Amino acid sequence: MILQGGPVIFNTMHLPEPWKLSTYESTGGYSALKKILAEKTPAENIIAEVKTSALRGRGGAGFPTGLKWSFMPRQFPGDKYIVCNSDEGEPGTFKDRDIMRYNPHALIEGMIIAGYTLGAKAGYNYIHGEIFDIYEGMEHAVEEARAAGYLGDNILGSGFSFNLYNHHGYGAYICGEETALLESIEGKKGQPRFKPPFPASFGLYGKPTTINNTETLASIPYIMREGGQKFLELGKPNNGGTKLFSVSGHVEKPGNFEIPLGTPFSELLKMAGGIKGGRKLKAVIPGGSSAPVLPAEIMMDCTMDFDSIAKAGSMLGSGAVIVMDETVCMVRALERLSYFYFEESCGQCTPCREGTGWMYRVVHRIEHGQGRPEDLELLDRVAANIAGRTICALGDAAAMPVQGMLKHYRHEFEHHIEHKKCLVQSGAV
Amino acid sequence: MLSAESLALIDKEIAKYPAEQRQSAVMSALRIAQVEKGWLSNELMDFVAHYLGMQPIAVYEVATFYNMYNTKPVGKHKICVCTNLPCKLMGADEIADRLKKKLGVEFGETTEDKQFTLVEGECMGACGDAPLLLVNNHRMESFLNEEKVNALLEELKNK
């Protein structure tokens, strides 16, 4: 896997031992925090800077971070929390792992600044269970920061106190949903909560809580150090900054690439070494497995930012780009994705619990030569009846791949049903 | 029921949360218990429940909801192969077939000598390193190919 550094997140990558506190400090790390604490910068100024940066949530929804921060009640008398969502389990996404592995202190500094701004005295970083070595590495990095006086009581003599703790998942995709994640920190099954109330008013342990993605929080030190305007100018209007793109699948060099939002997809593909074995690009899932698939000809005209991908009929999501070449059978690809959502549905809402299994079984029988002529209409109906009818977005996430595949590759499904076999010969998948 | 070392580790986790929120440490406590004992028997979960001041049923709920907990005995080495789409594109099915053939088991089964359990996993959040697997939840093996799988099995057999 290859890593391409950039100015914001992977700014220590060119140095030996990029993960160490001293390395991070040598690139200006923790200077933003020191300045804020020394000058006692008012919280509203920090929020204004983040708004100027046009930083949008990097976990998938793309919600403006500054606006989200402004939802936290200022005058609340009790505890408040900042929570980092590092429960990265959307197939195709593997960027937060590399942030925590190579630049954990950018995240830690970002969380301390967020805690200061939002009036939180404690923060939790929820880490995907399957990357347990990363959890152990973060435990070490937090200790390093504590020993250096950046965490704990009366940080750098400022009177501000903040503690940060890592919490690990243990195999449940649904905990990437923010309220399921809160339930999980509380020591329960990770089943999403009804919203409202939103976490900003009733979050962890019932206290006001802001939940941000790892990459979002790791972008904060740069914004406060260099200014929101500079961050904005790295990207394009309404899509500020650089972004990590995780490129997986049929490319020569899979990996994470930190590039400006708005970079043409064709350039990203080139950075990833192009299509494996010189084969032809067939399709791309541009934003993690729940984003609708886009055919090559549409994708090659896209730039990698929230607005361009949305206009093409999909979503940038978490920036997970799954590349598929001409040997891929879309029925088989969808069968595996549908199984994933069926397996990971928490079972709380009927449309999702029943619908994900239904969709999987129908796609499964089409793949195995037992499809019926009415199956595609049935899939359309089931997907439409899940979407928008569940407590959380997992239902939508399960419906969108089905809808995307049927929109662009319906003929492959029809061929499977009619001929009991694949349209794509000698398929890799 | 658990060693002093395990209890000390659990106490360290409890200290991360507000004093009245000991339950928050249940995921870590079950992980630590599982590392020591191999799997989570009802008696072990009852012990964790008592230790954290939880109802046993609340602990069973957690243990059965998250799929990295072993609520049944497993082999000495649990091998979990991701077969999700990005891994599949990179040859995860061939890796899984290789493991099944070498071990003589299907997904969800344990070898007769109780050395290996093979399971199918979901996305581990490391798709750029595909294909990959986990050994006993905490050790990730990446960029798998036939030689790597053979070498891994040889190494584990002698452990």
C-alpha cells in the first residue's frame, strides 16, 4: 500500500518515525493549542475560523463542522463530551487507520482544541475493533501527550483541563453510526437512538456531545495554525481543504492519498498506478460501499469533491474509492455487499432487519441461476421501502448499492436471470 | 476466575469512565477475559457482570452483539478472513479456499485437533492491504498470497 502525504493530515510523512510526538512538534504540532491556551481565544472565534475553512465532516455525511460545533449549548452547567468516531468499517474505507498510525498527535491536538471550544472536559476516541494494534498505538500516543502536559489537569498552566481516552469496538459496523457508537461507549449493544434529541443536547451519558470523524478532528490543528482561509483555498469553495482518499480494488498501487478536494478522478487513478494489469476500468464505487456505483465513463468526468460526485448521482461519503475493472460481475459484487448489510443490520427496525435479508436472498438467487423475471422489480420495491424508513442510515446504506447497480447495470442482472449465467466471462469477481 | 493481571487491566479500563459508569468498560473487560480464557462461558460473563455491577443479561447482550467475542469454544487459533468486496477484488476467495483446503474445514468450523477455527469476517478497515485476515482478533496479516498463508499456518502449528 502506498501513502501520499499532504500538508494537512500526513504532514509528518516525509520524516522518520512520523508518529512520534517530537516529530509532530517539529512540524508545528501543538503550536495552535499553545496559542489558543495562551491567548485564551474565545470559543466563538475558533468556531468562526472552522466555518471559514468550509471543513465538512469526513466520516461520510459531509456536514459543515463549524455549524455542527455551534449546536453545542454554551451555558450548560454539567459535563459535556467530544467523541471521535474512528470506527471505520465501511468497506473500502481505511484512512482513519493511517491517520492514527502515522499522525496520532494531529488527532489528539484536534480533540483538545475541540474540547476547549465546546467546553468538554473529556473526550473519547472510539476505534474500530479489528485494527487492535492501532488502538494500542493510540493508547501509547495519548500517554505521550499526557506526559508532555498536553492532557490532564491545568494544561500548560492555562487552567483548562481535558482528558482523552481510547475506547475500542469489537466487530459491529453499526457502531460507526454516531448514536450507536454512544450506546456502545455506555457498554450496551450498539443500536442507534431516535433523533431528536440530537447528541448536542442528549449525547454520551445523556450529556451534550459532539461527535466528529477522525480526519475531521485531525484537520483542526492545521486550520487553527494556518487559518481557515488557507485551508479553504487548498480545496474549492464549499469543499475546503485536502481530503484523504482510500483507493482499493483493481489498481496497481492501492493506498491513501491526501489530495485537494476537486482533484479530477483521472488524476487520483493515475496516482494509484492505474488499473491493475492494464485492464479497462468498468466502474467505481466512489464513497464507500454504501455509495451508488458509477460507470467508468461518468466517473472519468468527475472531480473528487462532495458536489461533483453528488451531481453524478452518488456520494463522496468517506472518500473510499473502490475500483472495479472489466472482469467484475456486478451481480456477484452486489451479492457480497448485500450480504454485508444483512449481516450488520442491528435488527432494531423492521424494514432494515427484514429488507436487508430479503435483498440479499434475491440477489443471491439471481447470482446462482435461480432468478425470476419479477425479481428486479421486487428489488426496486424492497430497496425503496427500506430507504428513509429506519431510525438510522444503515437502511439507506443497504438500499443505495442495490439502486445504483440496478440503475447502471440492469442488463447484467437481466442476463443472469434469462441465461442463468454471467454476462462477464472469466470474471475475477 | 480471572488472573490478577487481567483484573488490573480491567481496572485500568474502568478508570477511563466516570465513577458511576463502570458498565462502559464491559467491552474491554470481555476482551481481556477472552484473551485469558479463549472464550466467554456464561460463568465468565457472570463474573464480568458482577465485577462491573451489571445484570448478567446485559453482558450477554453485548457479547452476542459484537462478532469478535467468542461465545462458544474456538480453536487455539481463530482465523478470520475478510471476504468483503474490496478484499474479494484482490483475491480473498482464493485465500479462503486455500485455508479451507489446508485445514480441512469450512467457515464456522474447528479442526479436529482443536488447533484452528476458520471464520468469515466483515470489513476490517484495512482494504488497501487486501487480502487480509485476523489471527485471534488482534494480529492482522496483510497482502496475503499462497506462500504467506502456508507460512502462517506452519508458524501457528508450532505454537
